[in-house]
Amino acid sequence: MAANSILKFFLPKDKVFFQLFESVSETVVQMAEKLKEVVHEKDFDKREILIKQIEDMEHVNDDHTHRIFTELEEILSLHSIGKTFTTWLLLWMTFAITFILQQKKSISIK
């Protein structure tokens, strides 16, 4: 019970924070699905369009990540443990996005 109270103390109270996290997570999944489409697409022109869509999603996630860090500064300015955990989670999401972007670059476009 005490651990639950401690955890609640470090969690952001603002719903926007969680909505942004969900949005980043959903976009990472969509990017992975698009990458799968790129791999299976035989038409190079269609591949180019799919790759552009992946890049556009990555830019949207950059904006969301920036907003998450801005929210963190406001919400968790005194809670370094919560900030550290959230930074770690965002870092791993960024690694996933970077991996997807590297894979799409390694697929021949033309």
C-alpha cells in the first residue's frame, strides 16, 4: 500500500502527459507497420511514398517528444526519479524510431 502511494506521488497528474506518451507509442507501432509494408512492396515508387510517410510520422513524434520533455519540466521539476524513468522510457522509444529509420534507409529505393 505504501509503495502505491509513493508511486502515485511521482506520477504526473496532467492527462496531456499520458496522451502524448500514448500517441508516441502508437506512432512507433504505425512506423513499424509501414516499414513492413516497405519491405514487402515491389513497386519502387510506392516504396518511396511509404518511406516518406515513415519520415513524416517521425517528425510528428519529434514534436510529441519535445512536448513530453516540456511537460516533464513543469510537472516533475522536483521529482528526479519520475523524470529519470520517463527519460529512460522516451530514450527507448527513440531507439525504436531510429532503428525503423535505419532499416528504411537500408532498403533500396531505386
